[in-house]
Amino acid sequence: MIRAALDAAAAASEVDVPVGAVVFDADGVELARAANAREATADPTAHAEILALREAARIHGDGWRLEGATLAVTLEPCTMCAGALVLARVKRVVFGAWEPKTGAVGSLWDVVRDRRLTHRPEVRGGVLEDQCAGILENFFRDQR
């Protein structure tokens, strides 16, 4: 699943941070994929996770609920994306690189496992971490 997210990240524009996200249904069938498009679209909400969740919800057939779905993303989700995946009722989130500055799935915050929430997805972080971190390191090195 993270390999699919890495492929999605490669579709980011040259000005967007190369983060990719893919939503899979309960059977492991890909529903939607996206890359960050915040810079390309001038949309502060155009994170890969949000774009993939929107598309998956549109085609899934159960309105906005993505029960049973897995979100695979190359970088630990931020608070906005963590909140969105909780509200979408995603069953599981799998991510690659940890994000100590803005991560909301265990690094800086742990939004998705807050016991006050009625839905708490399963979390698996650090999958293919070196590969996921590598594309980000290359992007930021080239920006400098």
C-alpha cells in the first residue's frame, strides 16, 4: 500500500511537497489516489490525504463514510488530515515517514487515538520509512 502511495507522490507538481495518499476499500481494492496539490491549486486544504479521501468518498457509494477503508500515505498526517480520516470513519491508516514538526498520528499529537473520539482508526507508522523520507529530503534539498 505504501508503494502505491509512493507512486502517487511522484505525481506531485514540481512546486508541491511530494506526498502521496491512496485509499483502499476493505478488500484492498484501490478507490482513489492523490498527491499534494496545495501550491499548484492555491488551496490550503489540497493535501494528498484530503484529495484522496474526497475522491474515495465520491465513488465509494456510501456517502462520506469510508468504513473498512485503509488510507496509505507517505508522510504522517497533519491535524487537518488526521481529523478528516477520523470523520470519514477510515478503519486504518498506514504511513511511511514520521513528521515530528506537524504529525498528528503519534509524533507531535495523537489526534486519531484520542479516547474521547467515537471512532479511532488503527495506525501503523514507519512503513518504508527510509524511502518515504528520502523523496522528501531530495525535494527540500533541491529547493535550497
